[in-house]
Amino acid sequence: MTEAALILAAVPAALFVLNLLFYRPPPSSSGGACLSVLIPARDEEASIEAAVRAALASVAVEVEVIVLDDHSTDRTAEIVRSIDDPRVRLEAAPPLPLGWCGKQHACQVLAGLARHPLLLFIDADVRLAPDGAARMAAFLEASRADLVSGVPRQVTGSLVEGMLIALIHFVLLGFLPLGFARLWRHPAFGAGCGQLFLARAGAYHAMGGHAAIKASLHDGVRLPRAFRAAGRWTDLCDATEVASCRMYDGGAATWRGLAKNATEGLASAGMIVPATLLLFGGQVLPFVLLAVAPSPLALAAVGLAYLPRLLGVLIFRQTLVGAVLHPVGVLLLLAIQWHALCRSLGGGRPAWRGRTYPAG
């Protein structure tokens, strides 16, 4: 059992380290790109002004910022109207069609309103760095892809956030071979972060845009795979220096947020068992074995389990406490996946931003 735990810890640790050769910050830009910054907003009064002003502060690029007010019941639209800048446009979302996820519909509408050849989709809780848009445009050109993405610096304010949000990097870099993803266009190698996508407008509209994933709640995975299924290339970069994001506020919101789309990822019927075996066996079992039957192999397995998380602290500015509590975070992640699956099997439906969607 110890040998198995060691192998299960070693594989994602080795792939994580190898992927750091490919998952690099985007290059600096000489400028000149024209981008439409597209922000879907539904009840975002607490964050929308900062998101818009950060986008307007972009340097070395020409930007327009379009905010789509998706039937907000708060001051979202009023706040955007108060921003006195001709580059800002506030639009109202049409009624949500049957079978669509609210965010995917909002992004599709935004893309149709854009005037520039590059479409930068960001969430309302994302804060672009001044050179962030320009660097993403430079990466798009250097990669020759049609869609690029990256995980912004994740700002966390609670212990649960620190344990769980950092697992985005761990799962992405520990289980997706980025080298193969750049050589093989198979949809299975498609991945991204729904907080930050940059697409070529022509390629986006040709492959159908967000309409290709209209019912999905998991655009971070589904949109790159849809691009690849349509014969388009996608790529990833380290967006730590490009933007920052406070994804969820507190432990309860983190649980709900990660559970809403879990059945489209690790909690799907075909993934939940192997994901549990891989994550528990390689990231939790070594700590159990070290506690009940200490051995050099168990200690090595613990060290390998910690390696990606400690690298995440150094490279992606993750919290040290969250990294130290890594096995607890993995247990929480698995609990969320099983909760989401049981909810789906029991007929429960995920809800987000006041809307309820079909399970799965």
C-alpha cells in the first residue's frame, strides 16, 4: 500500500514540475492590439466598478469595455453608468433562452456587441493588471492559438478558500500534460480558466462561440474543448501577473461555487471513482500511512504530495497555511464532488446567481 501511495503521489508531482516548463507567464508586448473587454454582470455591485476601472487602465492596447447587465436586481447598472469614460458601454441582456446557462448566454451576446478583433472575456471579480491585456494579446500571437487562458492570481480571505482554491493549479498542472496539449489538438487536452479567456473574434464566431457550450456551467473546461473539437488550437499561460481574482468570499460560498459545476468535471459519473482513488491515494493516504506506520517510503510520499503545493506558494502566491493543510483541502474537494454527484442523482439542481439549472 505504501508503494502504491508513493507512485500516486509521484506522478502528479513529476507532471506538475514538468508542466512548469510550459506554463509560463505571457511575454511583454510592444503594443498595438485592439481588444474588446467583455464582462457579464449579474448582481455585481460590489465588484463591477473595480473590474471596469482596471480594464480601462490597460496600457499598450486599445480597449473598449462592454458590461452586459444580466437582469441585475442591485445597483450594477447604475454603477457602470456613473463611470464617465467613452470606452465603456453598458448593455442590457435579452431574456435568457430556454436551455442556456446565464453566463454562456451573456458571453455570446457580448461577443456579438464587440467591435474589436480580439475578445477578452473576464468575470466581474477579475482585476486586470495594467499590462495584463497587452500581455495576453502577445501570448495569443506567440502561441498562434485561437483561444488562450490562464489562472489569475487567486486572492483568498479564509482558511477554506486557501485550501481549496489553490487546488485549481494542482489539478491543472498535476494531471494535464501541457506538452502533449501543444502537439495534439484532441479536445481532451483542452483546459482553461473561466475567469479569463482571450479569443480571436473570427475563430470564435466560426466555431459557434459560447453557443457550443450553452447549457454548461463549466466554461473553463468546456469552451477550450469546444474550440479544439472545431479544429481550433487553444493554449495556456501563467496569468498570475496578468490579473487577480477573489473567486469566492468565504467557505460556504466556496463550497457552493465549486459544487455548482462539479458534475461536469471530477464529479461526473465516469470520473468520480478514478478521481477519488487518485486524489485520496496520492494526496491523503501518504499522511495516514506516515502517522500509523512510519517508513522512509511514507515520508517520501508525503514530501511528493507537498511538493506541488509548496511550489504553488512560491510561484503562484498561494497561502502557506493552505499548502500545509493540503490533505485536508483534498478531502474537502472530494467531499464537494461526492455531494454534487449525490445531489444530481437525487434530482437536485445546481443554482447560481438566483437561477436554477438542470443537474449535470
